[in-house]
Amino acid sequence: MKKVVALLSVLFLAACGNGAASGGGDASKKSIRIAYQAFPSGDLIVKNQGLLEKALPDYKITWTKFDSGASINTAFVAKSLDIAAIGSSPVARGLSAPLNIPYQVAFVLDVAGDNEALVARNGSGVTDIASLKGKKVGTPFASTAHYSLLAALNQAGLKESDLTIVDLEPQDIQAAWTRGDLDAAYTWLPSLDELKKTGKVLISSRQLATAGKPTLDLGVVSTAFADAHPEAVDAWRKAEAQALDVIANDPAAASKAVGAELNLSADDALNQLKQGVFLKPADISSAEWLGTENNVGKLADNLVSAAEFLKSQQKIDAVPTLDAVKKSVYVKGLPSVLG
């Protein structure tokens, strides 16, 4: 039901105006519609501390909470978003057929580490990934967690059809877990911490990254908005870079801001931030990640690799070319634009 309501909300937003009418493709309309997600990241610091509002006082900035990358992709299709925090797997889907969403990756928010993991519920009889056969597992479909779950199953020699995978958002996973409706779940913080209290971690996204299946949280911007408001995109990237500096250099301030956004104590927020992998601003434009205007980085290869895996799992129709994905990495002004 929630997904129906979310879809209707997206359609309503689209009916209220297209990207240009809301500022997306019209340089004279100074508004920014941002999608954020409730996971520990610098993006929540930008929101909580009003960094973008301070940098762009002439813009009307609207933050809307989304529960997964799939719903964010739907909102981009409806032309009701300009900027979003979204996982690399849904971005790979978004850049692939049939979606072919006209957006560009402009920032790396974090690299998934122990902040995403597959957990088996105590009493489920599940002791390792292989013993998930015949069991019921929850995860948000079309998310980085879903991608990682499929990668973990493939690594263990299991097929998706060997078990029942249920499409649930993180908060719904918690409720189903409490009722005993799930044997395991692949999800992210903060819900992950709740599951771990009565479960066992089978594998984390940090371990899968080591095995060649890394996942990331990315910042994307619609191509129409980037073309019409390049100065706003620059300000947003600088704000996100500033948030990364706060995480690295002032953990007390970072945990206070993230805790306020997630309704957690500062101590709990700090513990959750420690489970992620956050780059330094200077790393964003390195060859390993976004790269520069003259040399797009390996992030493009990562997204193609993710798309290839999704195609092998019959989740997308076709894999985009590396050249096409490189054009969807926004490297204008890097590295100097980050300050």
C-alpha cells in the first residue's frame, strides 16, 4: 500500500509541474528539489546544518525523504526531482534500459561497508548463506542491498528461485522481523543495528566489495537541472565536500547532526557513521572514483559492472556502453570546484 501511496505522491508532484516549471530545466526558476534517504551520511549533515541553504540563499530548497532508490528513480522519471542521494545499484538500473533516466553522478557520498549487511534471525535455523535455501529473506528491491543479496547468493551457489525474497522497505523489514515473518534480511543502517540485536551477520557489503561487488551511495543530479543551474550544482558539491570534512575532522558535530536527522543519540549516530567508508573530498576526483573532465574515473566501470550483473539476473533489459556511462558522470570543474 505504501508503495502505491508513494507512487501517487510522485505522480501528484509531476502533475504540479515538470522539471522546468519547478526549476529543473529553467534557469530563471531558482528552486531545488532534493531527495534524501535516512542512512548515516554527509548528506544528512548538509540538510541538518542548512549548508546548501546558506550557500544558495536565493533558491527555494525542498528536501523530501525517500525510502529506497527505486522510488527515487520513479520520481526522476516523473521529472519531480533535481538532486538525490541514491545507491549505485539503482543508479546502474536508472542508466540502463528500459529506464534510461537522464541524470548524472556528481558525488560519492560513501562506500558501503559494514553499514549494509545480510543478517539471519536467531532461531531461523540459518547459519550461513547456503542454508538460506527454502527460507524467506526481506530486502528493498532495486536497492544496493538487493544487489548485494543477489551477489551473496551467487557467490554461495544459490539461485534467486532457491528461496523467497520479499520486497520490503527497511522499516517494514523491522516490523516483519519482530513478528517472525522473515528468516533473514539484507538492509542498511539504522534498521540494520536493530536486526543485529536478535540476529547474526552472514556477510557485509564490505566483504562483498573485497570480493569484487562494491556498492556505493551516490549523489545524482538531473541533466536538465545541471545544464540550467551549474552554479547550484557547484554549491551542492561543495556543501557535500564540507560535510565529508565534518565527518573526518569533527565527529562530535557530525554525530550530533546525523543523530538529529535519524532520531538517534549522538553516541549511536557516531557508532553508525564508523561503520561506513567515507572518502576525503580530494579522493572524489581521483581516477578511482569520479575522475576529472579530461579523464572520467573508474566509477563508470563500476556502474557498468553492476549493470552487467543486473542483466545476468534479468533485472534490466540491456547494459549501457562504457562511453554512455562516462557521459553520465558529472565531472565539470573537478577537482578545483570542491574547494
